[in-house]
Amino acid sequence: MLAYVLAYFLAFYFGILYGYLSPGSLGGSFISTEAAEWIAGFPLASVFLIVFLLHLIGGRRVWWWIITPLIPIVVFEVVLDPLHIYVPIILGLIAWGLGIVANKTLRKFAPAFMARIS
């Protein structure tokens, strides 16, 4: 739930990044550019935050806990923009790497905290 709440607030920034990576894919419709950036950025922010936060926490069956909340986001992304499906995949891979690094770092420097949350 935390990832979805954070994604709501960070969606605009991910939408700006998406518009920068694929110019011309946002706007030109009946909604404003800012709304199009938020709509395109929400699934991207959700993918990034879900993968990052769950890999940060770690634990058993982490992939099960990642895939389950990402199913509606993947369906939405495929319907919204199937030609640019590589963007959430790349963001997921970046979040996976950052989550693993953050998990290992926190396990080294704050083992009591990591034992409590996992």
C-alpha cells in the first residue's frame, strides 16, 4: 500500500521522465499534458516502487509479492502503451538492482533493523 501511495505523489515526475524518453507520446489528445504525464507516470512509479521496496525488505517469496500487485499495472501498461513496454521493464530492473544493493547495505550497517522488518 505504501508503494501505491508514494506512486500517486511521484507519478508526475515519472511521467516527465517518460515524456523525455519518448517525445511525442504524451499530449495531443483531449486531456492536458500534465494529466497525460500523471496517467503515464503512475504505472511506472508503481513498478519502480513496488520492486524496490519489496527487494529492500527481502524475505521469502519476494517474487510472489512483487508479481501479485504488478498484474493490474502490467495490464494497464499494455493497454495504455504497448509499444513502449520496455520502459517499465527497464525501471523494474533498475529498481531490482537498487533494492538488492540497499538490502545488502542495510543488512551490513543495521542488522537489528533488517531483522525486525523481515
